[in-house]
Amino acid sequence: MKQIDRESIGAAAKLAVFFVFTGLATLVLALTLSNGSFGERREYKAIFTDVTGMAKGDDVRIAGVAVGSVSKVEIVDRDKARVTFGVDSDVPLTANTNATIKFRNLVGQRYIALTQGAEGAKTVLKAGSTIPEERTQEALDLNVLLNGFKPVFQALSPSDTNKFAFEIVQTLQGESGNVENLLARTSSLTNTLAGRDQLIGDVITNLSTVLDTVGSRDQQLTDTIDTLQQFVTGLKDDRSAILDSVDSISDLTDETSDLLVQGRPALTEDIKQLNALTKNLSSQRNLSTISNAIQILPIKLAKIGTAASTGSEFNFYLCELNGSITIPPISVGPIPLVEKETKIDLTGPGLKVGGQRCDQPGYEQ
């Protein structure tokens, strides 16, 4: 009987040791999985616009080192989320601390990464303080991103797909804002193109009509190209004459410039004198005199005409004609009629045409 009691006590003792050891191992495992700690922790809060995938027990890290865990996730202000987390008391946070939700792995687990702002702060963040929305950033939405890579993933093996996806997460970690802006603009572009479907279809139809028209005018287009080629070839053959013409135009420009240089003083003087004349004529006195003369001129001309028609006060007639006539060489085709220049002299007595009127006293040759 005593032997049986000893065996029972030994088995009970072994079972008790087993339960204690198993309990301690389970506790350590639970603390490890839940990021538990035996030390004291300070509690803080942070406001996010999106905490998808965040759960109680997720890590809180600084520079990749776990320093705490999430203890609570709740909704505030209807469209915001408040995350309560604890940080080891021996890890002080500054007043400008930033909180970013990042991916822990491809399964979808998240963790909060704490970083210090661009401008350092010496003030320590008090326990129970809330990090405002301006200093928080949500995680990149991998569902939207990976759906865009779906055609690529279909061509890869499972291992390559996992590796590729992991590299994407590592590269784009913390760039959710930029990626979201890119995806939003891409969506806007595709929506705009979809809204212009009818217009794009009309453009393609019209382009097809244009191409058909050009194709039906193949011979005319070929003739046009040939004519243009001949024109360019003619310009190439006449390039020497064209260049000579340009040289001649340049020489003409130089001569004209020299002529203007030589004539500029006289032209300047003429303009100066013309300016003086117009200034003199435009004076009030001269303008009045010219105006009176123009008004009286018709009356005087009428009186002179009357006097000349009723008497012999004005008699005009031709007495003599002196001078010479030069006849140039004249030919009809290859036959010369006048081989050289011929000069006929009319000087001397001249040609008498006035008659006895020219013998009157007072006539002077």
C-alpha cells in the first residue's frame, strides 16, 4: 500500500512539474506573440484616417525594434480611428513624434513605426498624450497595388510572385500617399478616356476615311511627290545661278548703301531747306497771302483772257527753229537700212516760219 502511495506521489509530482513547465512556456509564448512585457509601459494614443488590418497586440517599433504593442483600436468623430498603444517606460518619446502604420508581412499584419519629426524637440511627450492626425500616416493599400500587377503575377511562379510582392512592399513602404495619388490620377485618366469613348471612336473612323481617301489617290500622290522631287532637283542644278544671284543682290545692296552714303548730306540739306520752306509758308501771314492769291487768281485770269481775245495785246508766233536731229542706225532683221548714226544740223539761217512778222522792230533772235 505504501509502495502504491509512493508511486502515486511521484507521478503527481512529475505531472505537477510538467504542468508548471508547460504553463511557463505557454505564458512566454503568449507574451511573445502578444508583444507583452514584464516592465512598466506608458500609454499613448494616435489618430489615423485608416487603420485597416490593425489589431490589438500589433507591434509598436522604433527603428525596427519592438518597444511596445497596440492595446485598443476604436472609432472617433465618425470617420477617424484612434489607436491606443503602450511603449516601454525606458523609451521616451518627443513631442514631435510621428506615427506611421506599416506592413509587417504579406499576410497583412501591421505595426506602428514611431519616428521623430524633421525638427527636433526637446520636450518629452507626456503619457496619455495623443499624436494628432497631421503627424500620422496610414499604410499602403496593397490590394489596389497588387491588383494592378495581376497580369505580371500570372506569368510568374508562386515563389517569384512572393519575392516580387515582398520587394514591392519593401520599396513602397511609407510611400502610400504618393502611390495613392498616382493611382487616383491613373483612375481619373482612365475615366476620362472612357467618357470620351464616342469621340475617340469618331476620330478613329475619320482617320480611317482619310487613309482610304489617301490610298485611293495613290497615283496623284505619287505624281505630286515626283514633281516635288523634280523641283528640288532643278533647284539643286541651278544652285550656282541662285548663289550668283544672291551675290549680285549683295553687291547691289552695297552699291545702294554707298549711294545713300554719298547722297545723304545733300538729301539732309534738301530736307532741312524743305523744312525751312514749309515753316515759312505755314506762318500765319504767308498762309493769308496765299489764300488771298488763290481766291483772286480766277478773276485775274478771266480779265487776261478777255483782254487777249479782244485785241492784239498778246500775240504768240514762231519765227525760227534752230537745232539738230540725230538719226540712229536702223536695220530690218539682218538688212541694215542706216548703217551708222546720222546727224542733221539745223543751225545757221534756221527754218523760217514767222514770215514778215519776224522782221518787225523789237524782234530778237
